[in-house]
Amino acid sequence: MLTVGDKLPGLTLPVQQGTGALPAGETIDLAQTNGKWKILFFWPKDFTFVCPTEIVGYSELKGDFADRDAELIGASTDTAHVHFAWRKSDERLAACDFPWIADQGKELAEALGILDQGEKVAFRATFIVDPDNIIQHVTVNGLNVGRNPAETLRVLDALQTDELCPCNWSAGDEVLKPAA
């Protein structure tokens, strides 16, 4: 599995965003950074139960991530057409305005090392990637346990201080200053 210090694979993959039109071959180039951080989070499958709670949870914080120069990118091993159908079927998901990678070839999930070998779907993995496309934080959950998007935001805040941040640190708290 790729981890902290590894470079995010610079793949160009199919992507789906919005519900205005059927997918028409849109892609996302993960090598592009535009000087921004990336919050890349995978869920196992569309049309499931835990996944929409996470997607909506991340979407609710999209503005907070954007305020920190971080782009939100979702992904699963479903196709762009399945993503589109799921968004069309659920108004909460339709409102989630960020790109969803359609990693149907499992190329990115395999490159990241997050593919469940039994189910052949991605684990619930979250990657915080810096503007140089270097992975700075990784969390991986099994298929049955959802994540806490607010914790991802807290970790991003800590990473962006470039300081020593103690346990349970939150933005605005004191950072650690070693004695000189």
C-alpha cells in the first residue's frame, strides 16, 4: 500500500460529476495539482448503505476543504454511468458537487494498494496529498465502517501548520514548541 511520503500515481482516469448530462468521456488527471492539496477518498460500491453517509459528509465540508486550498475527489471501482445513475436516484448525492473517479479498471485502487482481494472493491481509504502530489496522510477502514470527514479536515489543518501538533489538536490550539 502506498503511504506517507509516496507520490500519488499520476493517472488519468474517467470521472463523473453532476447530474446534468450522461457521462461523455470526461477524465481527471491526478498528476495535475494546480498548487492545491487533494483529499482523495474511496468507497467500496455505489448503491450501498454506508457509502452515501460518507459522501454526503465530505460534501458538507467541501467549502471548508476549499478554504484550505484542498480539492475534494471521490472514487470507487464503479463506472461513470453507475455513478451518474446513483446521483440521479438520490437528491443528497446529486448535491455532492465534486468529481467522482470511475476506477472500473481498478487501476488506481491497485496502484494505491487498497483493493480488497476478496470483494474486488476498494477499501474505505482516504489520502491527503500535498501540492507536490506527495501523500501526507492515509487512513484505511474495512468495508463495514464509515469514516469521519471532520477528522480528515482536522488532520489537513495540522499538516498545513508544518508544526508539531499534539494529540487531539484542533485549528487555533497551541502547537508544540520544543525547548531550544
